[in-house]
Amino acid sequence: MDERKATILRAIVEHYIDTAQPIGSANIAVKTGLEVSSATIRNDMAQLENEGYLEQPHTSAGRVPTQKGYRYFVDQLGSPGRLGPVETRQVRAFFEKAQGAIETRLGRTSQLLSHLTAYAGVVVGPDHDPALVRSVQLVRLEPDRLLIVVVLSTGTVERHALTISPDTKEDTIERASRVLAEGLIGKGAHRLSCPPSTGDPEVDQLVAGAVGAVEGTDEERSVFVGGAANIAGHFEAVETVREVLVILEQQLIVVSMLRDLLDRGLSVAIGSETGLPLSDCSVVVAPYTVNGEQVGSVGVVGPTRMDYPRAMAAVQVVSSRLSRSLARSDG
């Protein structure tokens, strides 16, 4: 593509992102400052349309970008845009104050992404499978109910309820808690085996019940979606909004989509590139790490006419800051 056509295409994409309206040749001439006639610009637009970069929604209307047009635009960006000073301060303040259980922090991070971009923010939590048990403790909530608190090496805090006999003594619970700590710390969270028998039937029964409760944890990654309601403002078709919201509610689909995109080396997926029936949607995604190991991903889901430079900048900055924040917690 020659430089003039590239300039025209870029102007059309930027205009459509800003206004959601087609643009004609006269306005493009003003917008780009190209010293050529409107007829020349119309001819270039027609060629871009023939090559699949543009389409004309109505006979008398201007052109709008196609998926191929957006892809060319994104590929030509070279690097993400930059967040403004206000957004930069918001991100810095957010991570300076970030604390608490990792689930809470990841949920708030999805809200931060949504706030920065006005799209739906998505954060995929760490995979439980490679996590090791860092600590385990039994806490009595009620006479017949225990809470099992397990802290994993990823920073995840898991809580499991266990029903017990109201007659169970505190000494039995304390002994079972010590046995669990000695037998489970350092072991894979989902490959646990019951510690050796203590010779005390009550303690052994309590330990076995606790191990069973921990092993029974759903191994799917947690998915946190912030600002899903933002989707509604970006699409005219109610059915499209419904389809996007349904997909965002299905954790396994979201995890698989983001993992597949990263495996394919994509940080931006447009329309059919997502691998899902989301022809009007785009996804921007980046991994986050703990001590150099990729443990999850962050991203935004929005319309194909999303502000790509801004979305890419937000995702990149948040993934980097989240990685540093979790690394500090892990240390």
C-alpha cells in the first residue's frame, strides 16, 4: 500500500473510531491535509474497498473500515499508545494501594481496565494446577462447621467449608491442623495425598475430610470481568450485546480464548480472529507474570471500532504493574 492510501485508510479508521459514522472524500481531504483532489481520494477509497480494507454501508454514504482495514491499522501502529497523565496517576495509585487476597485484587484490576478504556476488562487468575500449598489451617466457625484456609504459592487464598461433629474437641482440631500443615505444605494443590495415620481415629477422619475438600476444588481458572455493562453502549444491535455478555459469563470459553490468542502470538484479535462468533468485537490481551513465569492474562473486550492505541496502552501498563505487584506479594 502506498503512503497516500495508507494515510487515507488511517484517517477513515480514526474517524470511525471517534464517531461511528462513515466519512466521505471531502472530509478526508480536510482531515489529512493531502494536496490532491476529492476525485483522487475517491478513487483511492474505491481501490481500498476493492482490496477489502473498506466497505460502503450505503450507496450514497462514505466508507467504513472492514476487519482487514482495522488489522492493517493496528499492525501499522508499531507500539501501543501512551496513557494520559491522569490515567497514569490512577494506575500508579491503584497498585500502590493494592492489597488483600489475590481474588479481590484481580477483580479490582478488571474494574481498573474497564475504567481506563470504557470497555469490558477481563483478568484470568492463576492456574491452580502448578501452585504449591504454602500454608493450611483449620478454623472453627460454628460447633459443627470448620473453615479450611489454604494459601497457595501464587498468592491465591482458598477457603473450604467442612461439616464436623459438634462434639469435636478443640485439641483434635489443633492436632489435625498440625498434621495437615506437616503433610501438605510444599505439595501441589491438586495432587494431594492424605498424610500418614496418626493412630487417632478422630484426627485421621478430620484430616481426610479436609484433604478431600481441598482436592475437590474446581481446577478451572477464575475469570474476573469488570464493566461488562459498558458493552451495551458500543453496539446498536441488542442481540450482539446479548451474545457478548453470554460469552463473558462463560469462564472456560474466556480462558480458552485468551490462552489461544497468546499462544498464536496475538495481542490484538479483531472480529473472527478471536476464534469465537464475535464478528463485531475485538480483544486486546497481555500476559502477567510472577517471578518470570506467566500465570495469567489481562485484557479488554470491546467493539471492532475500539480505540486500539488507548486499549493497548492500558493493557500493557496494567499487565506490567500487576506482575510487579504480585511479585512483591510473593516475595
